[in-house]
Amino acid sequence: MSPAELVAIPYTWVLALSAVLFAIGTMGVLLRRNGIAIFLSLEIMLNSANLAFAAFAFRLAAGHGTAGEALAGQIFIFFVIAVAAAEAAVGLALYIALYRLKETIDVDRINILRW
Amino acid sequence: MLGVLWLIPVLCLAGALLNLALGAAGARKGVVTIVGVGSVGAATLAAFVALWQYLHQPASVVVERYFTWISAGAFTIDASFQLDPLSAVMVSFVSFVGFLIHVYSIGYMHEETDAGYARYFAYLNLFMFSMLLLVLGSNLPVLFVGWEGVGLCSYLLIGYYYEKDWCAAAGKKAFIVNRIGDLGFLLAIFSTFAVFGTAEFTEIFPAAAAHPERYATAATFIGLLLFVGAIGKSAQIPLYVWLPDAMAGPTPVSALIHAATMVTAGVYMVVRCNVFYRISPTAMLVVAIIGGITAIFAATIGLVQNDIKKVLAYSTVSQLGYMFLGAGVGAFVAAIFHVVTHAFFKACLFLGSGSVIHACAGEQDMRQMGGLKRYMPTTYWTFLSATLAISGIPIFAGFFSKDEILAKAFAAGAGGLNGFGSLYYVLWFLGLAGALLTAFYMFRIVYMTFHGSFRGGEEAEHHLHESPPSMTLPLVILGVLSAIGGFAGFPGQLFGKTGLNWIEHFVHPVLLPIASEAHGVAAEAGHGEHAVSLGLEWLLVLVSVGIAALGIGIAYRFYKGPEAFARPRQLAERFSLAYKLLLNKYWVDEIYDALVIKPIYWFCLFCWRIIDVFIIDTVFVNGTAFLVELTGDLLRFLQTGNVRNYALSVALGILALAVILW
Amino acid sequence: MVTYVFLAAAAVAIVFAVLAVVPRNPMINVLSLVVMFFAMAAIFALLGMDFLAAIQIIVYSGAILVLFLFVIMLLNLRTVEPFGSGRPLQALLGVLVAAMIGGLVLALAALLHPELGGVLPGAEETGTALTIGRALVGSHLFVFEFISLLLVAAIVGAVYLTKKELR
Amino acid sequence: MWAELVVIGVKLAFVVAVLLTTVPIMVWVERRGSALIQDRLGPNRVGPFGLLQPVVDAVKLLTKENLIPAGVRLLPYLLAPAIALSVALSTFIAVPFGKDSGLELFGHAIDGFIVAPDLNIGVLYIFAIASLAVYSTVLAGWSSGNKYSLYGGIRASAQTISYELAMTIAVVGVLMSAGSLQLQHVVDAQSGVWLGFLPRWNVFTQLIGAITFIVASFAETNRVPFDLPEAESELVAGYHTEYSSMKFAAFFMSEYVHMTVSAALMTVLFFGGWNLPYIDVPFGGWAGALFSMAVFAAKVAFFLWFFVWVRWTLPRFRFDQLMALGWKVMMPLAVLNFLWVGVAMALGIF
């Protein structure tokens, strides 16, 4: 792998950022009652995961690994984005069906599926 | 060269399959008849063609290999047929008698439903296929396939009237008892592979004959195991119990399977493997003893039975005993000869009895018969000729074969065969006594059934009638054969012309010469004429004839004329204990029931009640279900139906995981 | 310079992430999420992943969030629930757990040795697009195809779910 | 470093100025052109041929009362026009508008007549920005608190998204044949001759792609025959029903800037940029640069006129027809072009 030019950013910073974002997203998922909002928080969590991938790919690109390894991280992010798209499509469709059925997407009021 | 060999069984198989299909399609009797009888007829034709070709070519053994059946590493089994004098004789008479009985069945079974008729003929053809396979097979596995096949067919046909559960029970009994024998046979096959590395007759027997000393012990072992199989299939003590019950099947079946062909498979197999027995005196002696004892034992039971087919069944058992006695004293050819003649007259007898039962509308108890001679002459005369044959009256077939066996037994005693001389004398005497009894109970049948006046009541008497030609024709043919068939083995040596004994010379090559003369007697036992002088042989002949005549006389005194039935009744009262003993067949079935069946039954009961019902069902199955239900009841409170709680628990799980992995 | 840009982007990302989670009006959530995604794209670009930056904007901002907007507009939601309303225990635990998970990763980041990252050398005119494309249809071909299959499945599922006959 | 910034700043200023001045000119051209096509006079009072008419309009719009209806969601309501205009403007920074032969400005290389020369994801950037145009319509429609606006917004965004796909896929063919994402390379790849007698313009090598792209860009810019979002004559005037004065002007300008950008993209992607057929620019240096810009401008001008021409010639689609066209005709055509390019490249046809 040809010597890559360094960027003046420690990859741990990126990791830290992803940690913070993940925490925020988790809070959103756990505390919001609006289904759509929960979904948005989920997207945030996905992005933070992507950021973690990016962080390590970033590190590998700086000569700690082969180009293939460094690339794998980016490709994984690509796939995560694709999956997120699919998930958004299906999930939102579910919300629409749900809304038709119960006139709400407040997840606390959608609790008939239990003993 | 012998292209038609494979054709013989395959034709029958085709017939069987076709009949099954026809039965399923609900075809009429006519079609089924054409297919069923036609296929067997064609097979018979093919058999005779093969025989004719065989007689017109030099080689004494012809082996045809068709394809490799099993191939596992070094050891392979070919599906191959073998035609040598022995199988030639067997094939020809099996297919011929089988064909006759098929013809007979047309008339006998014509009252069945179409489906039943088709089923019957399908099974019958299948049986022919298996039997021919058994006879033609050129190695033990192929033979075993046929062996199992005939077992299966006998089971199916005994249970033909499966609506009556005693018939089904009889079928099961036959099958299960045969299994015991088959186990021995299987072990024999395995050990053959272990010892010789192959099961081809053309390889193992010469090998064994070449080095008798080396293979002596192996031969004893294998021979005894094989004989276990033979005991099962040929209904010898102690496994004979299934044969009398097998009479539950239709009479033609009894005639074909349980008299003429299948039950003689054991004899055929022993003769086929004669080399083993000849190089192992022990095995040979065991065969002789079992045979002799069975002969007399079954005959005594036959004395007092009243069911006509039962009597014939026991006589079959005892005749089989004679055959084994013959094999046991080294008279293998005589044994085969007796197989053939026995096939003729015993088939004739059964078919005759079948015709009688047919006339009496299913009545089998001889006490309800009598005087049938008037109504069914053909049946009577053929039956009579067969009876004379089995009783050993000269000129008739049975005489030659049985007398030769007895002579050989005596010769074995005189020649001190394998140094067991005295024992063989005893066996000879048993055989003689058996002959007396045979003559007696056979003529008892004749007198009780055909002579005197009818005891079955008026309305039964009205529809007494001679059977249709399809039934009488085979009767006639078999009757004639049982009259003259014996001349195939005319004891020429009595007149100093050995050449006259055709079958002896034809089959003798099967008895391979044993290399060293250490067992010379065995080799010589093939022709026993040096053991006893000519005069002594004549004496023996006269003795056996006299014995037979004596038996007939006693039967006449007991069951014919003014004071018929009086004397036997007195005897029965005087020796009531013995009478009961015989009437109840020595309580053998009860003994077996107590000793074998009951314990197994109790064991099964234990397995069912305790192991299955309690341990498995209650503890394991229901217990598991109960456990799952319990945990479910406890855990369901976690299922709040609120997504966020689930999400929270997932997050907690992640946290825990992270902490653990940290 | 780069560092400052990164810090700025990170700050924007965090702030707008919070804005995307906390306010009860979903529209504001979505819009702030758009901004946050822009910050993400900027960070990707800084890390030399320009292709991903573009993809991030096209797919997330251009497609997914528009979808969210649609749904919000169509369902015209009236649910105004205060953040973390109801189930106080749930709320408390949620905050705790989230904070702890984030804290763990933060601690990890703090423990790791802060090496500088680098940019993967790409062709002058294509940047990483060329390399990523090669890898996608090369070593990762199977997963690539599989993803397309997944997307097709998602489309079919969405169409079926939103049919009127479903109810 | 500062020099770079200066260069970029100059370029930026130039581009923005040009784009913004295009708008009033286009207004005038549109009105006169429509008059010409419909055989009437059009504005001819203010200045010669009414050339000053747009200026007056601008003044009018600027001085109008800036009213905000009741019940609007204020933030998005104000955000929408800004998004629209900024998106329209910022797409242009990846578009090259002239041939660069190593010229210098303030003693510093200007490397390429393009605002962001080393933006190596060129076209991707353009699409990324263009995909944000949806927000302006959606937000405008939704925040107006008016169901007609909402419908208009949904119509517009649905249309935009649908045709974006066809557009992107059509462009993929071009990028493949050029082997680059940057438009200057796309233009360079279009110089020379194809099959011996045709200019190597993508319009010839990928005719289907060109047609798809042009139609799609009509839909993207909400122009007739796809101007359903603002079909004031039969539907209530779309997502900017509730907008007036300068905010409306922002939407208005964004549309025209969008038109200009689309025209430039057509030129660059399919019509050889500043290349002339068969002859290459005779003289280098600034003269050559200016000449190439002139060629480029001429082509763009042609396409702008083409927009006007089509607008006043064709009738309007119905919405379902529009959607059907977009999904059932444009998409397959684009994919077909994509396949054709792949096959042709594999066979070495170009």
C-alpha cells in the first residue's frame, strides 16, 4: 500500500463522536413514544455505527493495514446505508398500515400483542 | 448359451406384478386366470426348454451371471443362476407341479371375489418366482433372497382369508417361526463369507472338498447353522409347529407350498451343501437324528387327528423327516428323489382333500364324511394311488424313494457310518416304525372319507358332487405320476443292473468327491450297495413292504366293515392318557406358549406399561411439556406488549455483554 | 485547519442529533436530522471518504428522509407527547443505559492510542469512487447482489403493506 | 492558500453573477418568445423591445408587501424558498464552463473554469445537491398550512423523485464512457470523431440516454409539459400558492437558475461541452478560453430557448400520465441506454 498522506485527526475522536451519537440515538429509541421519532433515532444509531466503521477504516488507511482492509470499512458503510434504506421503506409502510388500523403510531398504545 | 434361464423366474414375476395391477384395476377372473396360469405355464415351458438344452450339452454345471448385485470393496455378489443336475431336477418338478396347482386353483378359487382371485394368483405367481429363484440361485445370498421370498408368500397365502383372525394368526406364526430358522441361515451365510471369502457354490464346495481336514470345524459350524435354517423352513422338530397351522390357507396353497415345494427347500439346501455335511460327521449325525425323530413323532400325532388337512400336514412333516434322515445317512440323492416323489403324491393328496372339502362345502372334519367314493370316483382313485404311494406299496412312487432311504439308513448302520453305527440302526428302526404308522393313518383317511356311509347329514349329502375338470385333470396327472413316477429311481442294484437307477446317475455328480478318503464312508454312502449284501437288501425291501401292508391291515380292521370305529374307541378309552397326549399334539404349542411366548409377552407388557407409557410418555413427553408451560407462565409477565420495554431489555443485554467482554 | 473543521462538524452533528431526538414535533426532528446528516457527510469527506459523503447525502437526505417527511405529512400526526413521557422508570433506565453504553465506548476511545488516520489513495479524478466500485463488483460482488435483492424485497413488501386491501 | 481562496471567490462571483443575470433575461426571452410563438407582441413598452421589463418586474417584487398568511409553520415556511434558491445555485459549482490551457490569475493557476476543480465526485455532488431540491417543495407545501399547497408539494416532490432516478441512470452511461465523475473529463472525452464521420458527442453515441436526460430535466425543473406542481391554470398553483413578493421571487428565480443548470448539464454531458464538431479551437491562451466559453454559452443559450420553445408548444400531461411516463417509459429507457453503453464498451464500439 502506497504511503497515504495523514490527516490531522486522531481516529479516536471519530470513535468518541460515534459513541456520543449512539448514546443520543439510544435515548431517543428508549424515550420517545412517537413511532416515527423512534425510527429517526434508529437512523442516528445506524449513522453512529457507520461512523465507528469509518473511524477504524480511517486508521487502517493510515498505513496500519492493507488497502483492502481499509476499503472493507467503507464498503460496509455502503451496505449499512443500503440496508437502512430498505428498512426505512418497510418500516414506514408498516407505520402507514398501523395508522390505518389504529389511528395512531404511539407505540405505547400499540400493545395488544401480549398475554 | 442357456439364454432362457433367467426367463423362468422373471416370467412368474411379471405375472405377479401384472396380476397385482389387474387386481387393483378390478379386472375379471378370466383375465387374471390367463395372466396367472399363462405366465407359470410359460415359465414351465421355459424350464423344460432349459432342461432339454442342458441335457444336450456336456458341461455338468452351467452358471449364468447377469449383473453385479452387491459390490463392497473386495467382496462382490453377482446376481447369477446355476443349472446343474440338482437344480435341473428341482426346477423341472417345481415348475411342473406349480403349473398343475395353478390350473387346479382355477376351479378351486372360482367362488372368490374378483379382487381376491387376482390377489391369490398374484401371490401364487410371486411364490413361483421366489421358489425358482431359490432353486436356481448360484450362491447363498441369491438363494436366501428366494428363501425369504417364499417365506413371505407363504405368510401372505396362509393369511389369505385375513378376515378370520385365526388365519392371520397362523400366517404370523409361520412367518415368525421361520424367522428363527432364517437367523441361523443368515449366520451361516456370514460365516461362509468369513471362511471362504465368497458364497458361490462353484467356489466354496470344491474348496471344502479339496481340504476336508482344514475346513472340518468350519463345516460343522456352518452345516449346523444351515440346518437350523432348514429346520425352520422344512418344519422339523422343534420348529415344525407352524406347518399344521399353515393349513389355514387355501388347500391348493397347502398343496403347493406346504407340501410339494417350499417345505422341501430345506432338504434342497442341505443336499446342495452336502459337502459340508459329508466332511463333518457331527452335522450329518444331527441331521439324521432330527430327521428320524421328526418322522416318527409327527406320524404319531397324525394317528388321531380328525381334520383331514391336519393329518396330511403331519404326514408332510414326517415325510420331510424321512428326507432329512436320508440326507443324514448320506443318501442325498435318495433324499432328493423322495422330495420329487413326495411332491407328486403329497400334492395329489392335498388336491384330493381339497376336492373333497370343496364337495363337502368347506367341511374338513373326517367324522362328517364317508362314502364319498360313490360321488367323486376320480378323486377317490387318484387319492388312493397317492395313498398307496405314500404308504410304500411297491410299483408306486413312494416305495422306491422311501425304501431307498431306509435301506441307506440300515446300510449306514451296518457300515458304521462315521463310527456311529448303532445310532443309525436306531434311526432305521424309527423310520420303519414311522412307515407302519404312515400306512395306517393314510388308509385311516381313505376309509373314513371315501368308504362306509356319509355321516354329514342329508342336506349336505345333496350337493355332494365331483369337482370340475380344471380340478380333476391335475388330480389325474398327479395320480398317474405318483403311480409311475418312482421308476425314475428304479433300484436296479437289486437286479444287479445299477444303470437302471436313472436319477442316481443323473444327480450323483452333485456329490463332489471328497479329496482324502479319511471320510471314505461318506463318499461311499453315496452308493450304499457294498455295505450290505444283496440278499439283505431284498430282505429289507420285504420287511418294509410287510410293514406297510400291516399298517393297511390295521387301518382296515379299525375303520372298515361292520365294527368300524369301535376298536379305536376302546383303545382310546384304555390308553386315554396317551390318546389325549396325541390328540393334543403333545401340548407342544402350549409348552412353547408357556416357555417362550408368555415371557416375551410379559416383557413387552413391561416395555409398554412401564417404559413407554410411564417413563417416556408421562415423564419425558408430558413432563417436558409441563415444564415448558410452567416456565411460560412465569416468563410471560416479561411480555408487556410495549415495544420500548423490549428495546430497553435489548439495550440492557448489550450493556451486560459489553461489561462481560470488557 | 482540518481539525477545526472536524470539531465544528462534530459539534453540529451532536447538537442537531439532540434536536432530532428531543423536540416533540416530528417535522423538526426530521429537518434537524437532515442537518446532522450533512455534518456526517462533511466528516466522511474529511476522512477522505468522499464517495461515502455523496452517497450519504443522496441516499439519506435525498431519499430516506424525504420518505419520512412524506409519511409525517400524510399521517398528519397529532401525537404531542412530551419527551420521555409516561413510564418514568422506563425513562430513567433508558437514560442510564444509553449513557452507560455511550460511556463505555467513550472510555474505549479514551483508552486507545490516538493515532492519526489517513486517506486511502485514490485515482486523481475518481477519488475513492473507483476503488470502491471495483471492490463492490469484485471481491464483494455476492454481498452487493444480495443487497440489491434485499432492496427489491423491501420495495415489494412496502407496496404490499400500504395497499388499501390490507386492513 | 489565500490565493486559492481568491481564485475560487472570483470564479464563484462570476458564476453567481452570470446565473442571476440569466434570470431576468430568460424572463424577457420567455415572454417575447411566447408572444412570437403565439403570434402576439408581448412586452414592448419598457425600453427597446421591452428589454427593461424584467427590471421593472424585479422592482415590483422587491417593493411588494411581504405578507405571511396565518397558520403557516414559520420556520419551514421561510426556509423553503431559501433552500430552493441556494440548491439551484450551488449545483453549478461542479460544472465546467470553459476550456483551460494552464492559465493564471493573480499569478496563480486557475486550474479549470470550474468553481470546485478538485471535487473529484463531480456529478455525484450535483445529484446530491439536486436531490435536496425536494425539500423546498415539500416544506413549502406542508408549511403553508393549506391543503392545495400540500397537494402541490406532494405532487412536485413525487415527480422530482421519480424523474431523478431516470436522470441519474441516464447519466451513468455517460460517466461509464468517460471513465470519470468529473465533468471536465466528460467534456474532454467528447472531443474528436466517432465512427469516422460523427462528432464524438454522447448525444450520438447514447441517443436514448440523451433523450431520457432531456425529458427528465424538463420534469426536474417543473417545466411544461411537466409543470403540474404549479399548474395555476387548472390546479391551484402548487406549493407556492401561499407565497408572495420576494419569497415567491426566490422560487421563480430558482426555477430559471435550475433551467440554466440543466441546460449546462445537457451541454456538458451530451453535447460536447465547448467542443465544436470536427474542428478544435484554433487559438489557445485567454482567447481560446474565451472562445470556448462562448461556444459553451451558445449551446446553453440554445437549450434555454429550447425550454421556452417546448413550453409554449406542448400541452400539459395529466399527473397519472406523468407518473406512468416516468416509471414505465423513462426508467426502462434509461436502463436500456445503460445496458447499451456497457455492451458497446465491452465490444469496443467506443
